[in-house]
Amino acid sequence: MSQLLEALQWRYATKKFDANRHLTDDKIAIIKKAFNLTASSFGLQPVKLLVIHNQKLQDELVPLSMNQQQVADASHVLVFCIEKKIDPSYIEGYFENVKEIRNTPDEILQPYRDYLRDHFKKESPEAIENWATKQAYLAMGNLLTICALEKIDACPMEGFQANGYDKLLKLSERGLSSVLVMPIGYRAVDDMFADFKKVRKTLEEAVIEF
């Protein structure tokens, strides 16, 4: 079995973290870099990552997370947030970054710039929010794999009060809204879920080949 498959077999949605073990700065740096390298639609990166390592704040987030204690006990809590506004200014910022990094002439970029401006102008706010949220799921999926490879435990969560997170973390002031949460750290030795066998469909049921 390859290293990647072994890592995916090892990982599980951690139900109990060891509150006394913390990730090193090097491990967090890997997480942040992997997040920034995640693929995104149009390359626009409408997702930002909050990295929380603050016990008081983590404790305050627990009641906003369906009282899931992992949020308090984890080494760090990752919050995936989406940009609330994808407007011409945001799109222009993307192209300025392309020009700076690749030194691409404006005449080459202009057709794609015009296309994106027109595309997002036609989309409703709800459609843009749905699109951006899908990009957050891509980022979380990527980080789940990276965590597994780095032997970092994680628990992906949809069960939290987004409005409560947004208010407590003052995300509206940053033009953001929270969509996903993922505590990370190291499993507790007495987390019984660590030894449970994975329950998955057979490959024949899960995969269709043509």
C-alpha cells in the first residue's frame, strides 16, 4: 500500500483530542502552505483560513459548535471562510497578482479579465456564495489529506453556528463569513473511535468504470 493510502487508512474524524499536545510551528506552516496551494475555480481563491490557537477563544467557540469539545481540546482550530463579495475590485486584484508573478502583458490578460467581470456581474449573490462555499470544501479536503500524511489528527465539522462564529471572530469586518470548521491536533489515547474499522462501500459499489 502506498504512503498516501496508508495515511488515509490511518485518519479518522477525531472525537477526542489530547489537550496537552500541540502542533509545532513547522507543522502549522505546512498546513498554511498546503491551503494556499489548493486548487480553486478560476484561480480566484475566494477562501481564507483562520488558524486559531487561543484557549480562551476556543472555549468560547464550543457552545457555538454544538458543544463539541474537540474545538476546545484541539491544538488549533481551522475556520474556512469565504469572501462575501467577488466584485470587479476583487477580480482586478487577482490579475494584478498574475501580472506581478508572471509578468504577463495586459493585452494577454484582458480577454480573461473581461470574461470574469462579466461572469460574476451576471451571477446572483446566492450563486456566488454557493460557488465560493464549494471552494472551501476543496480546501478542507486537501488539508484532510495533508494532515493524514503529516500524522496530524483532524475533525471536519459542518455542525456549528456560522453567525455566532462570524460575530465572535468579527468576520464581517473582514468581508468574510465562516462555512467550515476543522479542529486539528493529536488524538487522545482513550479515544475509542481511533480503533474502529472504517465503514466504506466496496470499490465495486463506489466506483463506476466505463
